[in-house]
Amino acid sequence: MNDLESTTAPVARSQTLLARLADIFSAEPRNQEDLVTLIKAAEQRGLLDNDILSIMLGAVHLGEMKVREIMVPRSQMACISIDHSAALVLETITRSAHSRFPVLGEDSDEVIGILLAKDLLPLVEKQQLKNLNVKDLVRPAAFVPQSKRLHVLLREFKANRNHMAIVVDEYGEVAGLVTIEDVLEQIVGDIEDEHDDEENGLIKASSGRDHIVKAHTPIEEFNEHFQASFDENEFDTIGGVVMHHFGHLPKRNETIKVNAFVFKILNADQRSIRLLQVTPPA
């Protein structure tokens, strides 16, 4: 091969790839369903791998989801009180292994700000932790409604450089909290670190009788939480049970009733179910 052929070959391959992409996206999508179809077609033609496809579909569906679907409910928030001593603050930080904590005022239902664990380090370095006054370290908290769309929240997180927001209901009462990690997980899947407990946070109370349940929740834990009787030998996870009864990979907002439980798909990619809304029997 001469020098001319060796330099033109990569260009030709690049032009071929662009032509294939142009062919796939030549028909302008009329709605989100068309867009999803085009993205899946790109994967089928080998232009995207499965992981990239999953991320793209997660990003597309982000605009459909609301904060209430992924928030940590009020009952499961790890909080610090404005009058906590240094010992109690350290105990809460150590026990939860979180880096940010809502700070409660004299009224336990009032969130007055956020405490960052890293803000304690200067006190530790100067051996002044015993003089800790939580009020001196509180940072302003961001508040968002339960109904806010996740793509809007992500944009606000980026613009304001916040990593956590306090979620309020329609009456202005604290309903829970949401973090930037919670939002990103809807795009890329679960983000686990060395402190994550596999059995922690799989089932979260929502509104009324509804619960938000991760699809990989073990059947044994699901049965124990809801006093249910799903077969623990036939399937490993509740997502497997739901998938089996659908008979196909369900899409977002599809619902099915199994053993008097109502399951609604909140998030799923092209390979598996991620997140469920579960309404147990009355």
C-alpha cells in the first residue's frame, strides 16, 4: 500500500461511518418513541454498544421522571440537629457514612441547612472539635418540589453546584431528600461505593401505600418487608418475578398485578427493569 492509500483509508472509513449514522437518523423523529427506536437501531447496526445504549435511553427517559420517584423519604433521612454535641454529630456521620446531612432546627420538621462532613476537618486538625457549634457550619439548603422533573433538577444541580436538595410536598412540608447521585443513577445505573450496603435502601416508602423498590431487591427481603409469599426458589429478585409475569421486557409506566400487588415500571433499560413502584394489598 502506498502512502496515498494509507492516508485515505481512515478517511474513507470515517466517511462510511458518518454515512451510516446519517442513514439511521435521516428520518427526523416525531416523538420520543421514534427517538428511542432510532437509538436502538443504531445499536443493532453495531454503532453503539449495550452500555452506551443503556446510558442514552436512561438520559432520554430522565425527562419523564419526577423527584418523588427517586427521593429518600423523610423517615429514612440521616439528620443532624442544630443542638447536637460533637459526639452525636460524629456518631451520625460514622454510622451513616454519608458526606452531607440535613440540619434540623428546634422543630424536628424544619430543615435549616446542610452540614458537610468535610467542614469538620479543620476543627479536627486544630483539636477544637469539642468546641463544635453546628450552627457555625451550616450551609444553605436547596429546596425542590416533589413534582420537579429530573432533567430540570440535574441542570439546577450543575448550575448551582449543589449535590443535595431537600424535597418538599405541596404543603411545604419536608418529604425527603434527593442527591445528584440519585439522578445520575437513573442514567448510568446504580453507583455503589465501598460504604454501600447491598441490603440498604432497596425499599423506600413513598406516598400512601406506595413504595419505591429497586428491581434487584432479593425476593427474601421483599417478602420479609411486605409479609408476602413470592417463591424464593423460582426467582432471585422481585424484578425477575415482574418480568416473568409481563412475559416481555416492560416499558416505563406499564403496570401489572401479581398476588394482589400492583407493580408499575418506573425505570427500565433495553435489558432489564431498574426501578418499580409497588402498591401492596390494602
